[in-house]
Amino acid sequence: MATVFKPPALVEPDVVTFGCRLNAYESEVMRAEALKAGLEGAIIINTCAVTAEAERQARQTIRKKRRENPNAKIIVTGCAAQIDPAKYSAMAEVDHVLGNAEKMKADSYAALIADAPPRLQITDIMELREAAGHLIENFEGRARAFIEVQQGCDHRCTFCIIPYGRGNSRSLPMGDIVNQTKRLVANGYNEIVLSGVDITSYGPDLPGQPKLGQMVRRLLANLPELPRLRLSSIDVAEIEADDDLMELIAHEPRLMPHLHLSLQAGDDMILKRMKRRHSRAQAVEFCQKVRSLRPDMAFGADLIAGFPTETDEMFENSLKLVEDCGLAYLHVFPFSARASTPAARMPQLPMPVRKDRAAKLRARGDAARDAYLARFVGRSLSVIMETATLGRSEEFAPVQFAAPQAIGAILTAKVSALADGKLIAAPI
């Protein structure tokens, strides 16, 4: 019998992702482009610059990957690499550094297999005026898919370095978003998450200046087969003026009842020193208004502990915000000074104070989460499976199963208990 020759399977690049959901989306684009260029077995580190800790972890990972893979080509990209390319180019473990614009281009990876590949490919991110769409097929190891709808940020919060890594705000055309979503839904994804740096700033750079709500309405109208659509982090200063989005929140069951708010603090003086565009009262009023439109809405929030000049009284206002806004899920960060930002030049609090306040905020958040989750005990929930035994409800509640289920499937489950911050359930 003749032997049928089978070419060896291609070794996909190893992509390590730090940071936000937008980075997760971009990592899938990079994986596909690097493989098409012939960079088999390459290691790509997609960095984050939100905190000094995120950068430390990235550098630690780079060194670890080099020890484990002495002959692999290591490529570093992402926000930290864009902001300070010299730092990463100077690392002996690193072969190439790509900017945030370059990492999304096929030509960048093709250049890396040339006879004399460039060590640095970086352009001025502030010069970009458009966001390029990319069609991807799958998300490795994920039950939901992320879609980039917007890039960059026009605001300059005093603590934030991200605009210098991402550039100014640029929106994806609605047609590109619809086409990408259709492809992923056709490949079996039952939940899509709209992602960006500042998604509530979507649209003013596009013809007709559509707002986020208009884009979401068109997306849902064009994809009646999409069961679940979720928004990533939003800004309360922008969303309340979006009538279409508020209408969808109130009446569209496929838009998930879960909003993650970029709040950062609960004290007006700290918000002013952060150069945020909302007040404490606006945040509380927004949550109350949304709950009046949709009583089952769950809120998460980003909060920074120990911002420069924060007093005990100011911090107490952030602690109280958890209850006043009815927050169920917190992302808490001890303040991390980023070089070249105005907040880095303000009077700094001792690091032990920042860490202690972060721990108190997390404890308050854990208690609020458990109190929120307890209301689901004895109820039935619609759950999408993230792993064989862990899923998420429409409200983003974590749901644990004893028996394995199909990853990516949406099922109805009866909740029997709450343990370790998760609901315990079984399929009905």
C-alpha cells in the first residue's frame, strides 16, 4: 500500500498577552499574520503599560521564555513597547520590537524573515488617523470573541499613559464591525464583546458621526443569529447622552445586563485631580437611571487606590461608592506612577498606604460581589461555558458546574449554592 505523504503541521507562534481585551483581539491578528509570514515557533509578547507591575511581569516573561526557548525568535510589541521601545530593544533576550501600528500589519512580519530583519519597527502612533479592520476566524481557548470597534483615546487623564501607546481615538466603520462579527458567529461564537480603548467615544471621526448606540443597533439588526452581545469598559460621562444606547439597554435582551464602568475614584477632588469628566454624583445617578430602565443590570468598575494627595476621608468616599453605585465586580489597582504623566509629579502616598487601601477596596468588593451573587441561589440562569466546568451568566456571574459541559455552549442551569465567589449550579 502506498504511503500518503502528510506535510508536518505548522507550529503556531506562541503569543503571550498582557492587559486589556483589545490586546486579546490584537493577539489573534498577530498570531495569524506571523504564521502566514512563516514565523513558525516564534514567541510574541504583547505588552501592557497600565501599571509598572504589568511591565515588570512582561520583562519577567521575556526572560523566562528565552531561558526555555534559547533558539526561538522573540518579538515584543504592545503599549509598553510602543511607549519605550529602547527599553525592550536593549534586552538581550529580545530579537525584534514592533510598535502598536506595526504589530497589526502583514508587512511587519514579512520583514522579520528577510536576510537582515530590522530590530525596531516603530512609527509615531499620534500620526494615525484611521483604525484598520481585520478579519479573524477564531480566538484560541476562549468561548467568547472580542471585536475591536475603536482605538486610541482623546482624553488625557493625569494618571494614564495609554494614549501615548495607542494614539488618538479612531473608530472602525460599522460595515467592518458587522463583517467581522458575522464571521465569528458563523464559526460558532455565541457571545461577542465590543472592545476598544474608549468605546463610548465611538463615531465622531466617521461619516455621519454615528454614536456607539447607533452602531450597536445596526450590528444587532444585521445579526439576528447572535445570542449575546456585551460591552467592555465604558465612560459614564459619554454614555448617558447616547439615546440609542440607553434605549437598547432598556429593551434589547441580547445586549447583556452587565456594564463595566471606568470610575477610578469616588471622591470629587480626586476625580478632578485625575482629570476625569464625571463627578461622584453623576456616577451614582447613572447607575440609578440604568437600573430604573433595566432592574437586572450588574455593574463592575475600575478603581484606583492611593492616588496622590488622597486623604483617609477621600478614600472613604471611594469605599462608599461600592454601595452607592451597587457595584458587584471590582478591578482594583494601587496607584502606579507612570513616567511623564502629571500624576507622577504630584505628592505621592507611601506604597504601603496604597497597598493597604487597595486591599480594603478589594475586601469591600468581595463582600459586595457575594451579596449580589447570593440573590441568584435557587434561581435559573442562562450560562455560556468558558471552560468545561466554569461559565458566565448574562449578568457576568461566575457559575461552577461539577460535570463537564461543552465549551462555548449556552445552557440553562439551576443555582443551588454560593461558594468561594462562584455560583454552584447544574444544567436543567
